[in-house]
Amino acid sequence: MKSQTNNQNYQPLAPILPVVEPTKFKSFQDLKLSVIQQQLKQKLWAHTLIINPELLLELEQNEILNEYLDRKIQEVLPLLDQLFNEQKPEYIIEELCLKELTADIRPSYFQYNLNVLEREFPETYKTWEQNGILTYEIINFHQYCRRKYGQPVSVVENTDNDQTYSMVTGQLQQYLEEQTQLQNENGLTQPA
């Protein structure tokens, strides 16, 4: 199975396994339900990658990504069965189940910080994007803020605040300066 990537060139560390192992299905309906479950699992993975990539990375690093996705699918099975038995169209089933699956996956700092980086530090953004490290560097920035300030930059609830924007810009500037200093000390010539 070929790994999926997103527009930040993120590739999962482990393949996403099917929800149900390929077996002989008792009926066409069972096969169809299995296909819908697999589609939901793929869409849940993609949604999490975009909305909360650090959660996905943490799950992969702990080697529990498939268990997490399978557990989430199991939680939505009663709704899936109900909608399927009501003969709802497949796109309605997927939409309602995906809404239920993603209800507790909150947006993270990631997209906000990515936008600040792109707007305020476009050369760094382009370099990281071209080198395929953009996602990881934004996550590293989050970890840097946690170590340095005791908490990460978490701005999801208040993204229209100029003070928050200035704070994130300043913290990104400091992070980039420290990264450049580390690279210079280690004899690396490529800028951050």
C-alpha cells in the first residue's frame, strides 16, 4: 500500500491498515459496510493530519495510530449501522459519521503558526517546504515553546488577536535565531 502525503509532504511513518482484514464476507452488504469503514478511517486520518498533525505524529511515534483509528471507527459503528439500515446515501453516511468521529479532535496551534511563518518569514517557509521538513519544524517550534515558556503557543481559540499574532511572531523569530546559531555552531551552512 502506497503511503499518502498531504500538501506539507507529510508521510505517515506506518501504513494505515484496513479496519477489517480481507475475508469472505457473508453478504454484499457486509462488504459495502467494510468499504465504508475503511473510507472513514482514511478520512479520519486525513482530517487529523490537517487539523491536529501533532496528535498524528504522537500516535505514530507511540506506534498506536492504527489502534486509535480502529477504536474511533468502533465508536461510530452504531451510527453507521443505523444510517446504513435506513438506506441513507453513502455520502450522507460518511458525512454524519465523520462529523461524529472528529467531534473531539480540536484544531491545534499548527495551522495558525504555519500561517504566521508563511506571512512573516516567507524564505524560511519556502526552504522548509522544499526540504520536506515544514510539518516537523512547526511541531518542533511547538515543543520549543513548551520547553522555553512552560507551555506551547495555543492560539486556536483567539486567532484574531493582534497581541497573540505578535507573540507568535516574536517566538518564531527567537526560535529561528536559535536554530541558526545551532547550525553555525555545528558547521551547517544551510539557513533555517
